[in-house]
Amino acid sequence: MRRREFITLLGGAAAAWPLAARAQQPAGRVYRVGYFATTSRERSLHLMKAFEEGLRSLGYRVGENVAIEYRFADGEMGRLSALATDLVRLGVDVIVAGNNTNTVAVMKVTTTIPIVVASSADPVSAGLVASLARPGGNVTGIAQDTGGEQHVKRLELVKDTLPNVSRVGVLWNPDFSPNPARLSSMQEAAPALGLTLVPAEARGLDALEQAFATMVKERTQALVVLSDGVLFNFRGQIGVMAIRDRLPAVAAAREYAETGFLLTYGIDLRDGFRRSAAFVDKIFKGAKPADLPIEQPTRFELVINLRTAKALGVIMPPALLARADQVLE
């Protein structure tokens, strides 16, 4: 959507808010939200806008009846503890965290301030909640996946797109706790697809060149990225490297396709951040995170970048193009 259209849409939505929604909040009360991202402000801007849009649809107006304290780690995991501590020190009413990593950082410094995670990965196994139905602590929110099925599906999409591929690189950050289980699921599924996986670790920007050198040396023919906050922040650099090394790349979120990946399959992150505002609203009204079930994904989107396909000389199967939710041309 173009920026002008986006602004017009927001203006129209604001005009259509029911008076009842605008009057929901107690007169004079200003709620305080902490917004905590492992990525940079620039890389998070569209997700911030989606969250604020969700708040507006529920009658909240930033600067009037809600204030948002933003904190960004810029992909530097060493900063998470200090940023989390700072938000807790401010005494915000609720903290919106983007993923598992910054959620864990906040959990280490508070057991009382509610935490809404907008895109959690297998939150039960990661120890964020006791169960999906009854989280049981101070964390609730939205799951982007609850197991390894999506990651196996991405391998299947690689094979559907490139039937002759046999060696696939897997770029992953071992510091992200769900990743070992994700990688294990993919390794178990790979033989049935006729694939050999070549894992390449990358904990940050400075490790990407070595990871790509490993995959090239191992003669990989395609690439799957296990997304986390760090690699999401550097998705643009990864996309450029993948095209440079002639590696058709696949990942979870459309944001990767928008920066040069061949295709993505996963949830709409913007929708997750927009929906997280409903959890914040319920908490403002007295609900406890322990009693708010984790919402699971109900829809996954397939995004294909035809510009990248042309650059790599990949002919996308017509059947796959017909299934795509969006084709970038």
C-alpha cells in the first residue's frame, strides 16, 4: 500500500470510530505502554504503525489517553537486559514485546508487569507460558508457530520450486532458543524430500559473510532462513548476499521477500502486531495475562518475489504462482 493511501485509510478509519469506542477509557486516565523490539526503529516502523493502528481502532489516541515508550536493541542482543530494565523502571502498565528473545529479557526483570508478545515461537516449549489455553504467568499474546510444521513446509516449497535441488543451506542463530528444535524438525523431514541440509550459524551481522562462505563451499543450491530478531534486523543484507551467491532464499515473513528473498511462507507480522492491541486493551480493562489464551495462527501467506526469480533465472511453477497471496513484480 502506498504511503498516501495508508494515511488516507487511517484518516477514514478515525472518522468512522464509534463514539462508544472513543468513550471507553476513564476520563483523564493516560495508560503507559512499553514497546520493546530487538530490531532497529527503521526495521520495526511498519510493525509499530500496525500496533498503533490497532490501538486507534479501540479508541486509544497516542499522546492523549495512551503514551508509548519505545525501546530498540538494533539487533544487539547485549543491550536487551538494560532496555528491559529501563522499561520496568518506568512503571509502564504493559509491555509489548516482538518475539521470544525480548520477552525473556523482560521476564527476567519483572513477574508483575503484563507482557504481550506479538509474535512468539512455540511459546510453551520456550517457557514463556504454561499452556496456550492458560498461560499462567504475566505473559500472553500471539504465536507465529507452535511447532516445526511451518519450517518443514518451507523445505517442501523449496522442492516444489526447484525440483532438482538436493543441498539446502539453513541460516540460523543458535542463541534463539526455539531454533534447535526447528532445525531438528527440518533435518528429520529432509531425507524424504531428497534434501541434504547444510546448517550455517550466524549470531549477528559480522557472522553473515562466513556463513555464506560455508554454504558456497558446501555447494548449497538454495537457502532457508530460520528467522529471529537478529536475522530479521539484517534481512536486507542477507537478501543481497543470497542473490550475490545465486542462492534462492526462503523465509517466514513477507518482509524477507520485500528485501530480495525468492519467497516467504508464514503469518502476517503486521496483523499480529495489530491484533496484539486487543490484548493490551483487555489488560487495561482489568484482565490478567494468566487468563488470556495465546492466539494461534489461523492463516499463512505465501509471497513470491518475481524480480528475484528473474535475477536468479528461476522459472516459478505456474501452480505455485496461482497459490501465492502476493506476487512482487
